[in-house]
Amino acid sequence: MGQPQHQQEPEVDWVVNSAQNMFKPIAQLLVGKLSCQVAVDLLKEAYIEEATRQLIKEEGRKRATKSALALKTGLDTRAISALEAEPSSESLKPADLSPEAAVLNAWSTEKTYQDEKTGKPKVLPVYGRGVSFQTLVMRNAGRNVTCPTVLGRLADSGNIEMLSVDEVRMVSPHYIAADEAEQTAIEAGSVSMNRLGQAIAHNLRAGSKTAPWLQEVRWSRRIPEDRLDEVRRKLHETLKEQIAAIEQELDSAEAPVRQNDHHTLGVGWYYWEDA
């Protein structure tokens, strides 16, 4: 009887590298604005949603069982049940988004940290085992997060004011992790990332009956420093011409009033350079 042949283990680098390529820009946008744990919970929710779609729409199942979802996602069935019963995206509060927000929320809502007469947040000593900013940080931001680190972040955001070396008062209980311009840029960028993802997912599923969507990118690694501004300008001009042409095509095809059988479609542009 012949010996079984040992098959070579499949390469996994491609999927790990691809995941890193996708996650890194997400981290660039969200670090300091959304805690990693919340981001992980939202990713789990997205996994469950997509696995459910695949099981019902692509595999033709009547429903997505917990067992099938666990196999598709790698999540425990208890975690799946919990997220289905109370999705993270629907239960999040501002205090959940970051340690800074959690510290401010506790300071402004817990009686221990409120002035008995005014009901407003107390002026706190920075350090001490009792009612202090230090204990507030330890209880709400984690034991490994130091008091000076949180003081610096909240001072930079304008949420607190140092009255002296040893005392701090709250200025605003609402932690703003990004200004209005940053919020707009992140929201617009997230929509673009979502639409690019839709194009990639469509092309993965495209077959003989469905044509792939256009998905192209061009770049060069040999642009001299002294020509960089010129190339940037010319590419910008070319893209503006293309945008105007696409807008004209869309306007000429668009119906005056939206109907239920109408479709949404579009084209995206972006310019990038290696950091």
C-alpha cells in the first residue's frame, strides 16, 4: 500500500498582506477617534452581515443558522447571538467611542465626581487615591493608561483646564476627536472606500453572465523631484477634464424624477503618493 503524499501547505501571505493593506488606511483614519475594541466589534458585525448575505443570496439557503455563520466568520455562536440581539452599531454611546470620552462621561455623570451644591463636575486634584483625576483615568481608561497622557489629550482638545500643577477642571464634557473639516473628510473617504469595495466584490463574483466593472490604477516609481509639481498639476488638470465629461454623461442620462426601478451608479477618482 502506497504512502500518502504530503501536500504542501497553502500560502497565506497573500490574504494576510491584503488584509493589512485594507486595515492600515482604516487605522490611519480612526486611531484616536474610535477605540480598537469598538472597531473590532463593528468588524464582527460586518462579518455576520456579509456571511448572512452569502448564505442566503449566493448559496440559496432559506436562513443563516448560527452554525453556518460560525463556520463562515470564525466567531463563537454566543458572540453571534449577542451581536444579532444588540448590534454594536445601534447600542454605542459617545462614552463608548474612546477612553477620553469615557473619562469625561464618568466625570460629568457620576455623583462621586459632582459638586454636591451645583451638581456640576468637581474641580479635581490631579493625583490621589480618593476622588481624583488619576482614579478617574484608572477606572475608565484602563490601568495601563497614565494620567499625564490623558491630561495632555484632553487639554489639547480643550476639554479641561489646568488650574494649577495639582488641580484640573472640566471645560466641556463632550470629547471632539476630530474637527468639522476632519469629520467631513473621513465621512467622504469612508463612502469612497465603501464604493471601491463594492467594485472589488462585484468583480470577484463576475462570471459569464455578469460583466466586471472598471477597476484600474496607474502609477510610476520614477518621478524625479524636480518634475513632481509639474506632474501633479498635469494629472490634476486631466482628472478635472474627465470629471466634467463624466458629469455630462450622467446628466444627459438622468431622469427628471427618481423611480423605484432606477439605478445608482458612478465613477470615483483619487490621487495618491507614497508617504
